[in-house]
Amino acid sequence: MRKLFRPVMDDTIGELPLAQLRVVRALEVSPHTVSELAEEFRMSLSSASQLVHRLVDAGLVHVDCESVDRRIRTVKLTALGSKLMRHRRETRIQLAENALAGLAPIERATLLSSLGRLLAECESVGAEPSESLAQIAELEHGA
């Protein structure tokens, strides 16, 4: 799996430290306040603030201050951050599809079915499956 989803040469997002990548993935779903990020990722407010600052410096996120309470800062992906995440996801899906194309149809069906079951089992025990596993399992629906 690691070889399949290794960073691609132009994968700026893939070069991010894991903590920053997780925050970017969360922001892809919805904007968060710095406090929400700290709570969700179990880090201090100071650490979350520093992490967000590094992502701002990289041009991947921007921070808006609430008009009512300027202490509340909402973190959102920039257009560049959204574009890079979309490119990363599309590239990873294409890599998985290429790898699966080399399997016989019955092997591909068996693998995808098994990955789907593994994903479901992970979710049933409260484990958060990796993004890679989830992406491959999603291919079952498109295959």
C-alpha cells in the first residue's frame, strides 16, 4: 500500500507532515476554528495555532476573523489548497485503478470485496481506516 500511495513528484500535499495533512483533510470537509482543530486533533491551542500558521505560510489555508468576536478565527482551505487536495485524490485513485487493472477480474473483485469488508469492520470497532484503504474500497463501486 505504501508503494502504491507514495508521494508523487509534484505532490506538494503529500510532502506535508502527517499532522498538517490531517488538518487539511478536515478543512476539505468544512471550515474549523483553531479551537475546534485543537480539540479534534487533541493538541494544545498553541500547537494548533502554529500548525495553522505553517499552512497559511504555505498558501494552503487562510484565516478569517469573526466580525462579532475577533478572537474567533475560522480556518478555511484556499483555492490552491482545494486544488492540490483534489489533484492528490485524483492521482491516488488513478494509481489504484492502474494497479487493479493488472489483476484478473476475479482477483480484482475478491480484493475489492475484501477491502470493503475490512473497511466496514474498522468502522464497526470505531477504528478510523486510512485514507488509502477507503479510496481503494471506493473503487469497488466504480469497478
